[in-house]
Amino acid sequence: MSLVCRSCDCPVLHSRHPVASFFHLFFRVSAIVVYLLCELLTNSFIACMVTIILLLSCDFWAVKNVTGRLMVGLRWWNQVDDDGRSHWVFEARKVSAQGGKTSSEAESRIFWLGLITCPMIWVIFAFSALFSFKVKWLAVVVMGVVLQGANLYGYIRCKVGSRKSLTSMATNYLGKQFLRQTMTTEEQAAS
């Protein structure tokens, strides 16, 4: 059963994990807001830096360990084997046998929108700090780029798999498109 808005009959987005969705965006947006308003509210660079880095760290942990798994069924981590070698593991939850989705479409949109948009904002802040010669803020902004960029990279690797999977995915997509185009052309010719 789908929920619809009473005024316009459009479908209402439904979230299975509203708390996870909230915190997925809360820490990210809070760090950006604190960065933008910090110089207006206080003269203490150290207090601003510590607050922003704490928010970014909470965001990194929450996205990596909680919201990625709950909202889109993806997770990644680093594992050290007995020989001391480090291995990165990228995992995607399999769709259930009944064909059910692991997360709602609304949660998926919220997750990917926050995951992609916020690191782009931090990159803009990095160029701004660099070109305005605010060197002390550049270190804070680099932390934002690195922490949020690491999560973005990890989840993209989870979503598309290894480079081999990406190549085979592209090949399969092009093959399907070619087959679909051929079938459509043959159907039109037969009509």
C-alpha cells in the first residue's frame, strides 16, 4: 500500500529507518553549517576546528558503520590477515529470494545525495580557503574532504564492485543496449 499526499495525490516518500536517515545528514550538514558560521559566532579558531572535526568524525563513523548498512545495504572495512597484510572488503547485501528490496527508494536517495553532495561542498571550501589564503582553515577543510571522500570512495566500490566488475558491468550494459536496439529495429521493420 502506497501513501499519497492528500493535496496533490503524489506518492509520499517512506523511510524504514528515519533515525538513521536523520543522522546520515545531521552530522554532515552540521559540520558545514559550523564551518560557515564559525567566524561570525566566535573568535576561537581552536573551538571551531575541534567542533568541526568532531562532527566530521561522528559523520564518518555513523555513515561507515550504521547508515550505509541500514539505508542501502552496503558496508566496507579493512581486514588484516595473519601475515600482516591489509585487505579492503567491500560488501553489498544480496536482494532477498522474493525479490524484495533491502531499502526504500527514499532512503537510497537520501543516502546517495548526502554522500555525494557534501564532499563536493568540502572541495569547494578547499579551493576557497586556498585562493583566499586562509591556510589555517585549509587543514580543517582537508579533513572534511578526506573523511567524507573516504566514505564516498568506499561506498562507490561497494556499489559497483571491483574494477573487473565495473568493466564487465559496462560490457554487459552495452551488450544489452545493442540487443535491445536490434530487437526494436526488427520489430519496427516487421510492422
